Amino acid sequence: MSELNHLWQGTWIDDAEAARRLPDLPDLVIDALRRPLGTDVVVEACDRLARVLSTADHPTRARLARLLDAAGRSAEETEAAFAVLTSFLGREGLERKLRAELGDVRPDRLTRPNPRRLTFETWAPVGLVVHVAPGNAPTVGALTVVEGLLSGNVNVVKVPGSDGLFTHELLAALADCDPTGLIRTYSVVLRFGSDRTDWLRLLCGAADAVAVWGGEAAVEGVAAHVPPGCRLVEWGHKISFAYLTAAAWARPDTLRALADDVCRMEQQACSSPQVIYLDTDDTDEVFAFADRFAPALSEASARIPAPHLGLAEQAEITNTEIVAELEEHLGLTRVTAAPDGSWRIIADTRPGLRASPLFRSVWVKPLPRERIPAVLRPMRRYLQTVGLAADRPDTAELTRTLFGAGALRVTAPGSQLDSYSGEPHDGVYALQRYSRRVSLQADERFATDGCLDDLTAPGPRLAAPEGPLTTKSDALAALDSVHPDHAQLHVRSGGSTSGPATWVYTWDDYDAQMRAAGEGLLAAGFDPRHDRAANLFMPGQMYGSFTSFFDILERLAATQIPYGVHADFQAVADALIRYRVNTLFGAPSYLLQLFAAEGERLRDHGHVEKVFYGGAHLTDAQRQVLHDEFGVKVVRSAIYGSNDLGPMGYQCDHAAGAVHHLFTTQLDLEILDRTADRPAPADEPGRLVFTPRTRLGQRLDRYETGDLGRWIPGDCACGRRTPRFELLGRYGDSARVGAFFISHQHLTRVAAEAFGYAGELQLILSEGLEQERLTIRLDRRHAPDPATARRHFLDHYGELRNAVEEARMADVEVHTIDSAHFERGATSGKLRNIIDRRPAATGRPAEPQPSR
């Protein structure tokens, strides 16, 4: 039976089958690209695999470890390989890499980089990337494919014929972590020797980019088969060195750090120092430094286990040593070596850059700073990392000089082999090399679109959220366990429905939310090219609304007047008129007060055309008043969002009432039954449960918001294919009176329908002498007399009538007052819908609670 050397889209095949399939590779690419591979799919699968590989007793990790052991890797090398993999594949690192290299965690979305222009741009895959992997680094083959997957490409990786199946098995494990099946479709692993030029020619002929890992000979061998127009991405062998000024080489800590860099990975990494340059032209200082460096290198070598060298490696070292020892007689060199041969220092008076035989073998050479360009620039194609030890002014000057000579990275000694997520590799970003930047110049039909992907059929759904529900108290109890790096921004809720609570974000997650919210504002009808916006949300006390909308408008490059909330409505109106504001952003309660006080002035000046509200709901009657009495043309929800979750939904010009589109790039939404943790029946109200898709730190998986809603079936007339839901109030927005629940939302609807009420409504519960008392506060400007309003409430709200007239458990009063006297949240300024002043109020459940 033929050996199964290849993994073709998840199927193990032999050489004969691979030879049969290779000519059809162009058709495979065409078929695969019909189902685009989103970065969210790749990141989710990689993160799952990282968790698998970090679990010591997981069968997948054990199987991969056996493959490394069979390939002759030591236990230390195996652990180092898994450390590299888990660090690279984890969500946090991949998202950082995507932001650094392509500007966004979803760089594949067709968005408006400048919202003031109707131009959409995105990163698109080149198509097929062929990766020619090296034989000396087991993780490279799989990780270079991950980079190809992140940029949306179909990938074929060729590993040497002498390799084991580590790359195959690792990519198979990655595909197993992808429920969509796309990663399997987008991946092929072939194992064959470089002498099979017919196969290599077929691969390169079908490729849009060929990435080669190896030395000059390997690159030249592949380049001969790369057709014109195909990108050749060279990840060739590089040489790195250290550069020390006199002040730095006198410090013992510099010597210790440098010795560690020499010993780590046996100088096998391109970033390992092979030469130590001293900022001097004094050859005696070179020899003296070698003597001082020897104890540090000896100590590091004793501390870091060394591998057993093969005959070829030992022969190369011996040859270099013998030549250097012969040159000692000419006064050119001096060799200092360990008695057991574990390390060696070759001091050389000539500054020319040359490779060492590796395995703890390092050159020491003089190179005064003024000669750096002349000596190093001829070798610029091969330079990579410099471990620079100098004081602050010298660091700034020498870094520029080294970059000018061709160096690509400068680090401190001790960290030459370290890297960070999103760091350029060999002077470029890999993801950009595997991508194309494409654009669409659109017309006015797309003025309300921030992302054209919302108009297309949604991609494959990721795995449904799993695990227990998270309540607000659960999330707050876990706040202290959030790592400080994930708690860069602190915000507080307004405390209008319960006590204020603190929530934390990373700046990256916050930025992604603000950009998404900006797309939502465009859909709602805000036009940053023409509109002049006043931010009238409540600022201060860590409350998120004012700062969030400030940042959203900044990202939209919109004209903004950040006025905030002010009790002097005349001064606010003066500012709106002076700065020709045509768009208001604010909480409904404040906006209603402003129009009640200054609406006629604003109407007469004719500027205010759009009102976007957030934090609470405007009734149909209230919106109608703004339309009819004050000439506002657009009244719409700015964002359905919260301080704990950020933006959750947005409206479009076809959204009526409280209907919103879901921010699918930010969250998943479940609507669960009101009394049990199962999906609510179709088209019936249920509890809104959100799971953030990318949020780090304060994880809020399956988070209960306290809001009720229902799915809206079918596609929206606006053309967007994102799911829609309707908000139906809060399941904490009801109060129990005896055996009856009285709903604030229902009272508001009765008032609007029964007597055309368009003001705010507040419910006060208190103890009477014999019965509980319900006091309904109405705005006197919009309300009938209290007795008439009371009769309407009793006639049109059965539960209230039963509580008052049948069961006689409560009495109801209607008070008409000035809106300024309503009680509001101190932080947010939002209306407190229900105020329960009964002695046992804190112990009263709002509604039957779902099971746990």
C-alpha cells in the first residue's frame, strides 16, 4: 500500500492521487473562493486549537508531541514549539496581529475608511498562496498557512520529503476546530522532495503568491518556476549581530544578556547574534572584551542545556576554529573556547560581517560607528536583527544609522529572539504580502452604508454560544479577576434601574465598538459629510454615553459640538443656533425637556432636522410631536447599547419603533423564554442574551441584559441581511403589587393610545395606611386633568383595574407636574421609570425568574 504523504482538503492521499489532483489545482481554488473565508472563522478556530495545545493531557497535544519526538526533537524543544504555537494561535495575539498588519480584526469587510467619502475599501486575498516550508523549524509550515488563512487565501504548503507529518497533523487539528468546514477546504499539505520539479512547477503555475522559507539556493530553486505576475515572497536566511558602545560593554548585565541570546536556540534563529560588534577601532579592546565575555558565556552555556551535535555541525565548527587559530600567528584573531568544546569566542581584528558556525560560536569584531554604513550596507540583503546596547542618545543615533545600513530590527541584548504580536517579519507585514487592497467608488445610493457586506448573504455561522448564562451580578463579581492589561478603560452604568456598576474594556475592543457604532449611525441616516452634530449626552462620573458618542463622531470625521447636558436650556438653544446644528444626540428625557423649553426657537431658526436618541425609548406619540410641532424630519434610535456590552443594535430608515438590526460583527444574540433557559418560540417575546464575539478581559458570555425582545422575521426593506429584533421593554420594568404585575411600558402605551400622551411617565410605589399606593406622574404640558387620566388607565389596563377595584390591593393616583421635577439618575440624567419606596422594596422580585 502506498504511503499517505499528503493531506488534501482534509483527506489523506498517496503520491499517485496527489499527481492526479495537482493539474486541477486552479479549479480547486475557484471552487473554494466561492465561499469566502472570514477572519472571524480563522481566529475562532485558532483560539480553540491554542486552548487544546495548552492542555497538557489533551490527546491532540500528545499525538503532536510524539511526532516531534520521532523527528529527534528534545523535550525542551518540544515544549518550546508548543509555547510558540499557543502564543501565536491565541485570540489576543491574532487580533493584535490583524490590527497591526491590516488595521482591523475584520479586515475582509468592505467598509468606508473615510466616512466623508463614498469610497469603500477592503483587504482581499490574492487567491492561492503556495508555501515552501523549511525542514529545520517544525512550526513554520503550519503557522505560515495560518497567515495565508487569515488573509482569506487558499493555501498549499510543501514540506520537505524527509519531514514527518507534524505539519499535516497540526493543520488537521486546526480544521477540526472549525465547525464551518472552510479551513479544511482552504488547506492542502504536500510532502515531497525538491527534486520533484514537475510538482513544484504545477504548484507555482497555479499560485498567485509563492512564499519560500530558506537560504539563497532554496529561493533560487523555487523562483525558477514562479511565472510573471506571481508574487515571490522570500523569507530567506538572515544574519544578526550585536552592537555595543564602550559604556555598555563595561556593564556585566549587558554581557549576561548577550550570552543568553547566543545560547538560546543554538543561534538557529535568524535573529540570533552571530557577531558582536564593538564601537571601537582599537584591536586590543576587542581581545580584552573577548576575555571579559568568556565567563558570561560559560555561565549561560552551563545553565542552558546544549544539544548533541552531528558530525556535519561539529566539522563546520572545527574547521572554523582551526582557520582562526592559524590566523592568530598573523595577529588577526584569537580563539577562546570552553575546555569541553561547548562554546567558543573568536576575536577578529577585521570588521567584515561573516556568519558563525553557530551552536554557541560567536565572532567579536571592531566597528566604529562612522564606518557602519561602509561595512554593513553591502550586506544589506542579509541583515536582520541588531542587539544594541547604548545609552539613550546613542540608541537614537545608532538605530537610524543601522536602519540606513539595512538592518530590519533593533532590540536590546537579551531580547533579540523575542517578538511581539503584529511585529514585521524581515521588514514587511506577511498578511499584506498575501493580500490586495481593493476599493469601490460608490454613489449616493450608498450614503447610509458603512459596510457593504451587510447587503450580502451572511457567512457561515460560528458555533453557538455555550455554557451557563451570566447575570450582571456574576460579571461584577468577576471584575477583580480581570487582568490589568484588559481593563484599560473603565465606565460606569447610569444606575437608573439599579445601582451604578463598573465595566472595563481594552482600548482595542472599545475602538472596534465605536467603529461599528459609526456604521450604525450611517444606517440610521446620519451623514457626516453634511450634518453638524450636538452631543447632548450626560458627561462625567465615568458614564459612557457622552464619551462614546464623542468618539463615534470622531471616527466618522463628523462636525461635532460636544455641549453635554446643561440645565440652562436657553443657553443650549443659543449654542445650537449659533453653530448651525442640524442634528441632536441625547437621552430622550433631556431632549424632550429641551424641546419643551426652546422648541419654538429651534423650529423658527429651522436648523434641527435630525434627532438621534439613546439610553431609553421614545414613544410613537413623542416622535410625532417632534415631527409635527418642531419640524424634525428624522427621529431615530442612535444606538441600542449599554455601558456593560457596548453597541448591540442599530436602526435603518425602514426601522419602526424599537426595531433594530443586530451588530453581527460584535455580538451573537439569543432570545430565550421568559421563564426557562430555552429559545423563545418564534415571534414571541423573550429575554435578550448577548455574547460578545471579540471582547477580551471582562468576558460576558451569554449575558442577560434584562431586556425583552422578539425576532423580526424576513429581510429588511433597506437591503441589509443582518438579523432584526424588536425591543419590548425590560423584564425588570414591572412592579408587583399583590398578585399583579404593573408594567411601566404598558402604562406608557395606554397613555399614548387613550389620550394622546407624548410626555414622560414615572411610577411611584409607596405604602398607604391600608393599601399600597401607585402614583403615576405625568408631564402637565401633555396630560389631561388627573381624574380623566386615572379613569383612562383603569379602563384600558386590566391588571391595574383588578389590583385597584377588584382585589383592592392598591390605590392609584395621577399627579401632573413639571417635567423638571421628575426624578432622574444622578449619573446618566435618564428618567427613573419605577421608584419603589415600600419598606420591603429590595426584596420584591420584578417577575418570575428563569431557571438556572
